[in-house]
Amino acid sequence: MWSLVLMGLAGLLVGGALSFRQQKSPRWVQIVFYGLAGMSLLAAYLLTLPAS
């Protein structure tokens, strides 16, 4: 369940980064959004691993 929420959040963050790119915002804002999206996908993946 939480992995799906995190994947959806990652999609929103990537969309935000693309939107900021079209608006010619500073480069660091786009990098932050892509970084947060990557961390969200990593967390979603880690939640799918079996607990041992």
C-alpha cells in the first residue's frame, strides 16, 4: 500500500520538475525535485523487500 503511495508521489515530483524546467526556474530546484523523486522510488522499492 505505502509503496503505491510513494510511487505516486515520485510521479508528482517528476511532473513538478518538468514543470519547473518549462518555467525556466533555477537548475537546483529541478535537481532537488528529481532527487526527492528518486528517494521516493527507492523507499517504495525497499518497502517491497521481504522482512528478514
